[in-house]
Amino acid sequence: MSRIVYVNSDYLPEEEAKISIFDRGFLMADGVYEVTSVLGGKLIDFDGHVARLNRSLGELDMAIPLSRDELLAIHRELVAKNDLVDGMIYLQITRGAPGDRDFVFPDPETCTPTVVMFTQSKPGLADSPAARAGISVISIPDLRWQRRDIKTVQLLYPSMGKMLAKAAGADDAWLVEDGLVTEGTSNNAYIVRANRIITRELSNHILHGITRAAVLRFAAEAQMEVEERAFTIAEAQAADEAFITSASAFVMPVVRIDGTALGDGTPGPVARRLREIYLEESRKAAI
Ligand code: PDD
């Protein structure tokens, strides 16, 4: 059975879904996106994702085409139509298709945004073997643009980073700028030293992760110490633990950085505990 996807108000089998070759998402990467995870058929951190989506649209002078309630209804409809139990919903909004290629933004009165959404089924998403074993990362220079706080679809460099990691026999890459880790290719980065959780402070240099916000809140509630500051790869290699967070990975332990094993090379207690708390609390709050 083919997937049912959403394109500009229509629900269609994926083979029938079409957008214009003039779409600015396709020609210029002029679009934003969100990835919301689904566990047990329910949406995790939905309102956080909508809030960040609206902020991304605002930063790019794009109109908000759908309200929170309309987006929720479409997300739920896609879950139902595709019998999605565990997985993700991908949402992309572009500035639309003006009918020709032009660097100048089209008139929003005549060019309406393109809205595309689809499901990705990942049975057992919350119970991945990677979470039990931990992942390895390499470091690479952060060559992305300076507005990483906007969740745009310009993902070529993160894709290249994942390929560099793969070629090096690792699972992912951490990006380094001015000697300091910014974040992972598609996740936020953390280390743990003497039970203190350290992660880079929010700025335009990183994406403001929705999972990050939830995890830091749960950590504070569990009386764990959190320090928001940047760290080097050397400090990370000497740390007790490391981990990443994202909507699709939740809290994922990192056990090796540039070939150096952290501690005994297995996931540490802080990352394991945070993953448990995050999954438990998020499932409870899922809608
Ligand atoms: N990526 N940093 C970057 C660069 C990201 O692309 C992501 C998410 C995050 C984590 O954000 P959140 O916790 O809101 O998912 C941090 C998504 C999952 C992706 O591109 O598939």
C-alpha cells in the first residue's frame, strides 16, 4: 500500500503528489521544515514544533499558512490514513511557485506557500539498538550559513557531514566552529562532566532544538545540574559521557568521538536516565 501524503490541502497517494518545477523550495531551498515524532500513534512535542515553525517562517518573511489547530488536524489525519504507530511526520513549507526563476521573493499576494507533509514509519523507534550501544561521531568544520536557528531545507552540508562520518566508519558528525562544537549534523550535542550536563547556549549558531528544551526542563526537574556553554572536542573526549538530542533520536548516547572512547565505551548513566525520563514524560504529554 502506498503512503497517503498531504500536498496543498489534498490527501493523495504518494505517486500522485506533485509540485511545480518552479517551486522555490526546489530551486532555492527557500523553505522551512519540521520533523515531529509519533509514538503509539500520538504526536510528541507538537506545540513546540509549531512554535518553531512559525518563528522560522517569520524570520524569512513568509506568511503562516495554517493555524496550529489546522496543522494538528492534518498531522492526525496522516497518522490515521497511514496507520502510523511509531515514526515521524515531515512537514515542509516553501515560499511557493512563482512560475519562473527569480532571486527576488515573489509577491505573497499572488504566490501562495507550498505545504507538503508525509509520514515515515519507524516501528520500534523508541527502542533502537543504537540507543543501547551508543553511537560514534567524528568532528568536521561547521561550514553552514550563519542563521542555523532557522530550520531551513538547505541540508546539503549536513548531508555531506553524514557521508563523511559514514566514510570514516562513524555514525554522525559534530560540527566545529572557532574551535568549539556547535551541534551535530541533525541534532544538538551535549557532554557530561562530574554529573553536570553541558550544552551550547542558544544563539543563531545552532538550531533551537525542541527536544533540547524538553530535556533541559526534565533535567532541571530531576535536580540535575545544567550548564549552557560551548565546549571543545578535546573537552568532549575527556568527558564522562556525551549524547545528542533530536525529535527522531530522542536522547542518544555518544560513546566515541574522533576515535576516542568515552569512559568504558558504553552509554553512561546520565544519558540513559535522561532518555528514560524524556520518553516517559513525552509519551504522557503526547497528543
Ligand atoms: N533535525 N540541530 C539540527 C541542525 C537539526 O537538524 C535538528 C533536528 C536538531 C534537533 O532539533 P529537534 O530536537 O527539534 O528535532 C538540532 C531533524 C530531526 C531532521 O532534520 O531530521
